[in-house]
Amino acid sequence: MQPDLFIKSLIGFLVASSIVILWIGSLVFLLSTDISQLILLWIVLAILGRTLIQTGLFIVAHDAIHGSVFPSDRRLNHWIGQLAVSLYALLSYQKLAFGHWQHHRHPGQASDPDFHDGIHRHLFAWYLKFMQGYLDKRQRLVLFFGMGIIFFTLHLGFHAPINNLFLFWVLPIALSSIQLFFFGTYLPHRSPSVGSAESSDDASSHEVISSNYPLIVSFLTCYHFGYHWEHHEYPALPWYRLPSVRQFEPQKLSSMTDIGKPLVFDLLQRHRC
């Protein structure tokens, strides 16, 4: 194994593991917390914190699709991605990978599952179309019954209060889907002429524009995926390295191998079989 590949794999594994551990630890802690003893501000902050960590799970799965969580071992990389997306909302990793690679191959076109079809271009209509694209009938059944079983197992078997379950588990899933759509799909892929927060210099053949948020705001909004042109230009970069594209000359990254492409092609082949 190349030393550079080993270091990338180690860092990717540690980052992904940290998010998963934070997700499990925060959920266990908040489900056992007596919220009647908390002021409203702390409850709101807890919900927002859980939402950010929830979004982090999806970002881990997304990076796994591009092969950047554990690039030295595709099987382990797949497993981490599947674990993350299962914890997120019992989603299918293969279906997510198939749809996401279609998005990268045809951004802003009719065959892009993340893009509006010219009819559902407004925020709420686009969001509903976006969700329907990833939650087909089978996935909705898995989500409904699977989460229902988990919900009542936690409530009846582990005595987790229903209010805590709704506030710190169910609600963050819904808020995270909105966060991912708004900052990771809607803002980057709407018309560059709309709004003034994006940089017009970022428009390219990717049909995408990037935000100009400062580093900490970029992280809090969507793990730097507001830097969306950078992600489409360098899809094998994990989320925590996206700011480096804005800080250094792009030529310094030109020698980087796009390890995500063959990984996703493997998934596409499996999906078709």
C-alpha cells in the first residue's frame, strides 16, 4: 500500500468514525435526558446539533460513494458508507450511489435525478421531487416500518420518552434532509443569476455554482458542500479537503487520481444486475 493512500484512508476512517460515534453518543445522551429540566434554548441547540451530526452521516455515505472514506480498501469503504446511510434513515446505499453518479454525469439535465424538470423549479416543489426521487415505494415502506419498529423498540424496550425520540431523532432527520437539499442541491444548482451570495466565476460545464461562505459558515451549513463547483471538479476529494481547492492553485490538485469513478461504476454494474 502506498504511504499516501494509507494516510488518506486513516484520516478518512477517523473522520467517519468520529461522526458515527458522535451520532450514537449524542442520541443515547439526549434520549436519556429529562427535557422538562431544560430551557427552550438548550433544546433548540440540541436539535440543531443533532441535525448537523445527522447531516454528517449522509456526507460520510456520499464520500464513500466517491471512494474517499477508505480508498485503500473498497469493501471497507462500501461497508462504512452503507452503515452511515443506514443510520441516517435506513436508505439504500446502492440506490443512492446510482442516483448520485447520474447527477455527476448529467448535472442540470433531464437525466439528473437531483435537478428539477423545468416544472418543479420552485423551492418546495423541487424539494418534494428531490425526495420522491430517492424514496420510491419500496424505500418508503422500509423507512416507515423500519423506523416504526426502531421507534417503539426504543420507547417500549429502552424506555426512551416519546418526546425525546421525536425531538432528537425523528425531527433531525427531517431537518437534515432540508439542509442537504437547500445547501447541497438547490443553491448550487439553481440559475447562477438568482441571488447574490454565490460567485458567478464558479459557473462552468458542471452547471453548478459555489457559495462564498467563510470556512466556519461553510462547515455549519453543509460540511463545505456549498463549495459545490469544487466538489464537481474534484469529486474524489473528501468534504474536509474541499476548502483546499479554494486556497491553492487548482493545478496542484491536477495529479490527484479520481478513485471515486471506478468505485461507483462497480456499484452501477451491481445495480443493473
